Amino acid sequence: MSVYLDNAATSFPKPNSVYEAADRYQRDCGVSIGRGAYREAIASQRMLDQCRQRAALLLGAEGPDRIVFTYSGTDGLNMSLSGLCRPGDHVVSSELEHNSVLRPLRWLSETRGVEVSFVAPRGDGRIEPSDVRAVLRPNTRLVAIQQASNVTGVVQPVVEIGEVARANGSLMLVDAAQSAGHLPIDLSQMPVDLLACPGHKGLLGPLGTGLVYLRPGLEQQLDCYRLGGTGTQSEDDRQPLQMPERYESGNHNAPGLAGLNAALAHLQSETVEQIRRVETELTGRLVEGLRSLSLVTLYGHASQERNGTERVPHVGVVSFNVTDFAPQEAASILDDSFGIQARAGLHCAPGVHRWLGTFAGGGTVRLSVGPFTTATEIDHAVTSIRELAGS
């Protein structure tokens, strides 16, 4: 039995419609988007427009022109951070962030003199809005926070943090790599100025796709970091000002976006709310199974309750270690002996592991569920880990 539990890296399997759409584009269309007026070029533009419309509807954006397509979540985060932060600016982020945020911030600090403050999580793994407020400054340009951790699965209070940022006159950037497609998101009700996510994780699209949401008017502040041909205003050697072409220089990943378009249609049909219910049930089943094993240490899914009654929300990401096994060794045995596909290591998020105390030991083993994960697969994983641990 082969069980894929690495959906936090990329979702698999995809809906069949995603494979079919990407393949059909390659075989039956195959042209560049926005680079011609013949029938296939018009069809490709129509597909792109539909994909943009579906993404806007899924996220509650003001309109499809607020959605900029990128080549990954990392690409979108770089676009946002590099395009906004200037010498003398101050940025607030957290110690829990992925390297897709940490490394651009380090580069901005070293090359542009941008100052960065990192907020530590509380004991339940959440970033408290009051802790963000405490480090804000008059020159705080941006607050950049993940919505859900790719190591612990903890969901951050991004609405409350966004309200704190807005009250200070600062912009709010959300890294939705582990939340888009897993959690309902309605940007019309959120104090969020930018949101970046990949297309290949919870959105169920192909690798090489991603998007950024920009609040209306923000294009007047966000510099372009990729310049070139857009298929529009070709007579002018200056970058177009209109959205979204301003930020989409170069050829689109047309087969990937055809697949993403099909994936977004699938999410509209199945609904993110329903996917959330299924993944929450499966994650709970996995957590309870691992918690029963005496030689397994579970991280992030603590049993304490927040404010006395509400359990800390999580997405379907579960990290653990097995006594006497390095995480890489445990993951290798789970793959070779039990067919469990997991990821071990620091997960490109070293600060989380420093906070957890797992950095020196090489990180953790991570299991992550997706919409096509089954209860049978979860039970097989728990049984396999029990056999590995000898408990």
C-alpha cells in the first residue's frame, strides 16, 4: 500500500480534470496567451480570464483584475516584499515564517537597509496581535504573516493582526501557502492588502503556478520586479500601468494555468468548506492515533484550549518525532517498509524548529493530508508508525 501524506509540499493526486485540462492545452491549443488574434490565441486568453475570475471569486477579491498570476508562492512573496520595501522601511514578521519570507527579508535588510522585527509565538503556537502591536513603529511599512504553519499547522489570527496593522497605517501581507484551498478565505471581509499563494498546494493545480492578490490602489505603491513584454502596448518601452498586466511580464505558464483553471472549478464544485470539514476530521484521526503512542512526540497539536473553550485551529499538517530515530531515518523507514510518503527535516522553516526545540535534531517528520486522503490511509499511517516506534 502506497500512501501520499506530503500535501503540504504539493497536493497529490490532483482532480482528473486538472490532468485533462493541462494535457488538452498542450495537445490542442499550445499557443502563447495574449500574443495573437487567431482562434487558438483567443481561446487561450478566454481560459486565462476564466481562471482569473474563478480565483477572484474563491478568495473574495474585488474583481479579477486584483489577481496577478505568478510562477509559485515564493515568486509572489518576492514580488510583494521586493516591490514594497524601500530603504528606511520597517517590516514586522514572525519567527514562524517560511524561507520564502525569511530570505527576502534578509536580503532586503542587507541590501536596502530595511529593518525587520520578528515576533515570537506564544505557547500555543499563535502570534498574538498585541505582540505585533508592541513592535510597530511609525515607519512600519508592512506586516508579513503566514496564515497557517507548514510545520505545526497552527492557524494564525490574520484578521486581528491585519486590524492592528491597519490602525498603524501599515500594509498587511498574508502568506497563504498552507491555507488557500484548505480554509475559506473572503478578502472582502479581511483587512489584508496582499495575499500570496502557490497554485499547486491547496488550490490543487499544477506546479509552476501561483497568484498574488493586490488591494485596489496598491499598484500605485508596488514596484514591478519583473519587466518585459506583456502582449499589450508594444509600442511603448515603459511597463504598462494597468492591472494585472503590470506585473505579468513574459509568457504565462499556459498549460499550468489551464490545469489551475480546472482545479478552481473543482474547488467551486466541492467547496472549500466541505474540504475543510473532511480534512479536519482526518487530521483529528491522525493526531489522536499518534497521541496514543508513548514513544512518539507530537508537535503543534497540543490539547490545551484557547480562552477556555475554543481549541486552537489547525490545518491538516502534523509534525512528530519517534524516540531513538532521527526524523530523516524515520521517514525513510516509513517509505521503504510501509509505503508512507512523508517529509522530514526543517521544512524550509528553521525558526519554527528553533522554537519547538527540534532544530538541533534535524527537525521533524511531517504528515499532511489533502482532499483525497482517506481514513484507511490515515489508519495505515498510524499503524505503521506504531510498528516503527515499537509502542
